[in-house]
Amino acid sequence: MRKITILAVFATLFIYGQNVNDTLVYMQYNLLNYRNISNFCTASNNNPSDKEGYMNTIVDYVKPDIIAVNEIVGDGGTAAKRLIDNALNKDGRNYYKQANYTGNSNLTNMLYYNKNKLVLHRQDQIDRALNGTTLVRLIDVYELYYADQSELDMGDTTWLVCYVAHLKASNGSANVTQRANATEAVMKYHEDTYNANKSYVFSGDFNMYTSNEQGFINLLGYSNKAVRFKDPINKPGSWNNSGNFSSIHTQSTRASGSCHSGGGLDDRFDFILCGQELLDNERGMGYVSGSYVAVGNDGQRFNGNITDAGNTSVPSNVLNALYNMSDHLPVTLKITTNRTTASTTEKLANNYLVITNPIENQVHWKMQLPIAGILRIRDLQGKEVFTEHVKPSSEWYTTEVSSWINGVYYASFTTADGQVIRRKLMKM
């Protein structure tokens, strides 16, 4: 939704409407070779129909509105459809829909969503690194909007864009490079398509062992600060085989296995990252603080089975389903939809200033829609420290501000017809 009071404040703009609130549950889950029969994952130790029963139990407990999954067999979409028919829309649930099938490997991603709340507007794929080589597995992009008829009648809505990835597994420089290439491609796509009306998440099985890996740095330390992703729980470090991170580990659910990897819970492979706009609840959707959970991990399972005695974080039938379904745990978080139904006046405010905040040594900024005008930035005393006459463009601009002193600044963009967009900035 166009959250004018945050993104672009017009001096004379007043918004009237009705506040409507809801909460969405987002779940990211690696399903472990779902319907992919191989020499080590067989119909016996990874039985598809048994897995559908386990998934049914997990979904019934979590009740997710968005389900992003990895490791569905690449069979043209038959397995993805079987999961929705045999696991998701069961036991009174009939509201899940799925995205269109895509795939460039034997294991694919998929997104399922609650059709009573959400609509899939479009989807895309990222399948090439910036050097033109093919990624090991493509990264899916799903653009959803909240299905509120009062908003839609006014030509407005609330958007959530979901990137879903299953990055290259294992240690070794070649695999690390593959992951870095993939996240570099994601961030370039993200920057090129970034929209000031939308909120963003990036979820998946990242297969990363430390936050110092270049692939992770690409996501959280991208050069354009305005489009960086954030870890909602802010837990950087060397996650692999460290008891310091036992409460956020997501693999493995068991100490030993065949199809299922062994070793117990000692890796943080599975993530849901958020854009800053989602953490700040700027655009009609906001991350619920404290809601990020590795389902079934009570923090006491380091290098052990999740079913070892004492784990009461979920009911016993759910714990058993998690143990048998996959060697990964699902990760969940909650997203509020805090919407004001749009007014006619609000619809006219359709030119947005996108600008990094807080700012450090550089300011990255652009106009959401191409429009000519003048951007001015003043300090707290009203002194003009920056002026730029802007031609119609939606390209990103970068301004060096390392010489500015730390403190509060005010940006204003004045259009040719006199409209003024204002932002308050903090230099740190």
C-alpha cells in the first residue's frame, strides 16, 4: 500500500480511511527431496505419502499464510501439485494456491499462499550470474498483494515481494563462489526492480556456514544501502558447529541418518531476511518483533536429535513430523498488515522519493517515477548542504556526504508543478 506518511509526505496532503489489521505467517522450509527418489533417498526412507502426512501435521500446527519451499522434484510440476492436494488442502483447509512451476534442476522451489488473503500478481526467475553463467539453481521471485477489496476499489493495495532460493551446498571455494554469484545476481535484480510501494523478503536454504561468507555479505552489505536485506534476529557469526547459536540452528533434525543428513542441530542454513522497509513497517506490512522461530528448536538440541527428551517447544506429534519430514527445520515469522484504506486524495500522490536512511558516507536516492524537480537537503539549522536539479529519471543517484557532520537533515523534492515531497534523514 502507498504509505504516504512514511515514504513521501506532501505538505498539504491529508489521508482519510479506515485502518484494517491482519497478521500473516510466513514459513520457509526445505522439504528434503520431496518425491525425488534416488539411491540414498528411497521410497522406503523418504516415502512421499508419509511425507505428505507429516507436512499436513506441520501446516495444521503453524497455519502459515505463505509457504516457501525448496527441494521439490523437478518433474514439470506434478509433485508440487501433489503437495497442495495431499498435504496443504486437507482436513478442512481449502484455501491454499500455488505459484506457477519453474525449474532448471532436479530440485525446485515453490510458493504456496492463502488465497483468502493474498493474490499472486506476477512471478519471475533469476537464472544467470552477472557474468552470464547459469546459476546452479534458479532463484524464484514472487510478487503478492493483499486481497482487500476496499483497497483494490481505490486502485491501491499492499505488496510483498518474495525471493526464494536454494543455494549451492557444501564447503569449498567453488561452492562458496557459486553462492556469492547467486546472491550478487539477486541484489542486482533487486536494485534494478526495487519499488518504493513494496515490501521485500528473501528466504531459502542458503547453505552458508558463517555471516562472513561473501554470499551473505552481498545481501546485508550491498553497496546500495537502500536495498539491503536485514537479518530480523541480527545474529551474525560462525553458525556452523557452535553452541552459541544452538537456538537458531535449522539442520539437522537428527544425529544420524541416510537420506536425512546426520550430525544433529549444528547449522543455520535456513533464513528469512527482510528489507528495512518491512522491519520499519513503512509500506503497510511490518515484521512482528520476536516472531522469528526455527520451529521445533528449543535451544537445547545442539548436535542432537530434536526428539531427544525434554523438547516441549511444539506438541509431540508435530515434533515427530518435523523429525521425519526433513533434515531441516522450517523457519517462520509473522508479518502485520497495517493498512489504511486509500482515499482519492492519496491516489494522487504517486511520485515517491526513495532515499537511504540512516545515512553514512553516501546517500543513495532516486525518484520512484521519472519526474523533473529539485532535490534540496538542509541541516537542522536550515542551511542548504546539497542541491540537485533532477531530470526525469528513475535511475539511482549516489551522493558523497562523508564531510557532513552527524545529525538530523531534511530532504525535500520540489516538482515543476509545486508539489513537495519531504523526508527526515539521520547522518550517523
